[in-house]
Amino acid sequence: PPAPEVTALLAALVRALWTRDYTPQLSVRFKNIVAKYGSQFRGNSQHDALEFLLWLLDRVHEDLNSSPNKRSRPNAKPSCVGDENTMGIQQPAQQTGNQSFVQELFQAQYRSSLTCPHCLKQSNTFDPFLCLTLPIPPRQTRALSVTLVLQPKNLRYLRTGFAVPLLGTVADLRELVAQEGKIPAGEILLSEVYPSGFERSFSDAEDLNTIAEGDCVYAFQAPSLRGGGSARLSGRSQSTASDGCPTETVYQGAKVLLLICNVAGSGTRALRFGPPFLVREDRSLSWDQLQGSLLSKLSHLMRSEARLQNTASLFRIRVVGTLAANFYLSSQDSCPLQHPAVTRALDSCAAAGPCHVKLVVEWDQRVKEELFGSIQEEVVQDAESVRLQHQRHQEAHSCTLAQCFQLYTQEEQLAPDDAWRCPHCNILQQGTVKLNLWTLPDILVIHLKRFRQVGERRTKLSTLVTAPLCGLDMSPHLVKRPASTKSFLSHWSPWRRPRSPGDNYVYDMYAVCNHHGSMQGGHYTASCRNSVDGLWYNYDDSNVELIPEAEICTRAAYILFYQRRNSIPPWSANTSVAGSTSSSVSDHWLYRLTGDDKRGSLVSRASTNCTSLPSSPESPVFPENQLSG
């Protein structure tokens, strides 16, 4: 078998760090050996810390099992007991040939349960894990500002702040606007308005994430009909063929809803002036009638001394939202609003609020100056809700580690495409899936899932996850099992066997791996509790600093390391959390690595509340005779 080079160099590196014999060359050698056996770690690119940790644990496990000095054990494949109480329990570790301290300390099992909603029968799958990856609960809402253009007597433009669902649709935003304005949601037209004119209109089914916080979204209220609603509106209806099948869409009615804005110039140089507005017009209007109606709506913006002389070519009207991006209504058409381009524009606003047509009125710059002077865009006032919502969502988002576990073990229903054939019902069912922990390891590694992908966007969550430094109780997350099962487990390997009642599921933190930066790059640091003096230190490249406990769990925390409380050796300073004290650190396992001449420097920072070493401790440092070969 190949020599266990990775584990041998890792042991040498750990030994050198603890005995203060470290040189940078040791890290270089270790990096080269890692690259030799793990091609993904070649070069100088930054790699994910969790990926490397899991690779390293797996490599050490393989090295220790391939060592020529390893005592031979019979190879036996793990077997599972068939009933619910004991399924997933494998053969005793001492009977298997594939064993190492990695498995003994880090490995445990979780249970995935799939339940049929019809017969309620449950199918269980058991899998091992070295690390728990916990999702971070995201914010449920985000801030979004929308300019409301409602229809009071004095029309005004008011930018209003909303807390919109993080995973909602445009229909949710439309409903929030309706509640704010106390109007029916069906009267609200949502559109994106920029200095150059109109951009998008939004359909109800559209993902709300397509609207960013800085987008200029306007919510217009459709004007009410005059005459008590007797006038007919342009609306969609389908004609039906003789065979009963629907044919092409036909727009009927005399009125059409127009969303209008004015710009000076054309193309990319066009600049909007005056407020956008909604009007209802008869589709049978001639060009002159349409032009006269628009001028009457703009009369309050015109200069008092302005005189209309030649009205034949004051402006052009461009239809927005058709397949042809630059289609203009013609003054030669007897009824320009009945042009097929207008019908196509009506068809394109399906499920986007009231049926409407967006028109951009393009003015020559000289004519605009003569009639309107230097008027620019409308004045938009900010409601107090804009500041409040922005401030509320700018505040640091935080959650607890318990909430992460709740999300991890939350029951979920299968999607229709993932339907599962229940062996009892023998039909496809949308079952419910739930994860629970079946057993727990002595060393519990918790990975916080900070990197998230939504569509094509990848982001890093900066949520502060508050995690207990001492006394993390994992019993709520374990599968509840009968006492007979626990008795049965007492004959099995320690890594699979629940401990005695009491503190058997209580853990204490001893290290945190931090990631500073973004998805594109960053920097790793570590915060660790020293088992000699019991104090916390921050390790940042070659800089080591003593840090207070309040600064351990930060927004950069990426991987948390916990140790089962009743598995902490009595000689470790970490046992102080359980109330054990001692006046000497001279019996710590560290002194098995060094001679008397170094003991003074090694304990120069040690506190006096550390515990004494028992007569024959289990050293966590790899034995040399197991790695030689």
C-alpha cells in the first residue's frame, strides 16, 4: 500500500506547532503533498475550507487503514437491522476492518424519513455524516419603494416603501399597493419608468426578484369610467369556431386605456419631462382628435405665453410594447388607435393589471422649449415609509443556531415531478421528507450554508448566527427511540452508541473557522480555545491574538466545531465548563511531545484552572509507529 504521506506530514505539522518547532517549510511541504494526492488543490487559488476539511478527514482515514503497521482486522461489510428501532445500526466497529479515529470521533448517522400522505407508511434511509450543513433562515421580506399615482382630486406622486416577500411574485406587490391605496388590485397598473421613457410592465406571475430595490417602479390607478360605467371598454375576448375551439383574440369596445409619457428628442437621447399619466380614450378618435385630447391634458404644464400655431407636426407618438420597438402612429390613419400595433400592445399586457397601451409622445426639442420651457420630470415626494422600511431592512439580520436546526429538520413535501411510488399504495405520491439525527459524534462539525444561488445569481449571506459557546443541547434534534433500542446499542461501537442519560447530548464549542469576503474571493481566519489555558485566540495567518468570548461568533463564522462534553479528557482546560479545576497543567498530553527544557515556555500563558493529566491519557496526536513504514 502507498505510504501515508498526507497524515505523516499533518502529524509533523501539528507537532511542530505545539512544540514551537514550526518553520514555514513545513507548510510548504504539506501543501505539496496535499496537491499530490488532491489535484483539485493544486495551484494557489483559494479553496473552500469545508471541502478541504472533508477531503483531509477522508484522506487520514484511508492512510490509517492502509498503514503497514495497522493491526489486521477481519473485513466485514456493515449490515442493517430490519425494523424501525434498530435499522441503520451497523456491526460493532471492532469487527470491521475499515476503522480509524476519524470514524470514531467525527462520524455519526442521520435518518431521512419519507411518509406517504395516503397510508401514512414511512420509509427510512440511514446515511453517515462527518459534518452537518445547516441552512441559514433568510429574511422573509425586503424593502422596495414604489411611486404611487392614485386618483384623488389633486393628483400627486408619492414614493412609498413596502416590505415585499423575498420569494413572492408581482401579484404580492400589487396586493400591497392595493391595501396602501385602499383600492381594488385590479385597478393597479405597474410599470417601470425611467428618464428615457417606459421600460417594463409586470405580469402577476413574474418573480418579484426581477425588480431590484433601485428600480423606478410606478403604480398607476386606472381612472374610473364617466357616465356610470355605461361606456364599453376594450377588452380581450375569444371568438369561437364552429367546432367549439377558440380562434384568434379579438378586442372589442369603444374605450382604450393609455399610459402616456412625454419626452424631448428621440432614441437614446430622449429625456422625459412632465409626469406620466393614464387616460381613457375612444378608439375611434382621429389623429387630430387624439392630438387635441393630449394637448388638453398637458395644458396645465404649458407656458402662459405659449401659442400653438402649426399643430400638424407638434409631436410623434410611439407605441411601446410591440414586437416592432419603434412603431409610430400615423397622422394619415383615420383611426390610429385601431391600428394592429395597438391591438398587439393590448395583447402583450396579458395578466399585467388593466389592459392598456403605453405611448411615448416625442417632442422636438425646440417645440418643447417654446411650449413647456425648462420643465423636467415630475416632483416625487418620499413618504415616511421609505425611510422606515430601508432602515428596518438595513439593520443587521440575525438568527440562532437553533433556528438553523429547525429549518434543517423541517418537513418538506415532494414536488409533483419528484413524486415517489409508495410500496404500500403502489401509486405515485407526493410524500413528505424529514431529516433527523440518528446518532451523534464526539466531535460535531457544523457548516453554516452562507453561499446561496438564486437563478444565476450567487450571493453570500452575512447573517449573524448566534451559537452557544457552552451547553449546546442536541437532544431535541435526535430521533426519539424506545429504551430497548438504547440497551441494544450498548453492545456497539462508541461512535454509534448513545451515552448514559444526563449530559450525553451536550456539546461545548472549541473552534470556529471564519470566512471574510464575498463569493469572488476572501480570507480565512480561525478562533480556537486553547486546551492548555482555556482561553480563546484568533489566528490570522501569522498573527495570533487573545480575544474575548463576545467576539467569537461573528457574521464571518463559517464552520463551527463542538466537542461532546462528557468526552472531553479531564486533563483539558476545556473541562472547566463542567466545573473541574486543577492547579497544574504539567500533565497535559502536550508534554509527551517535548522535553523538560520547553515546559516553561509552553505554559507561560497557562491559567491555574486547568486539570491534571490522568496516568494513561489518550493522546490526540498520531502515534509515530502507526504512520511509519
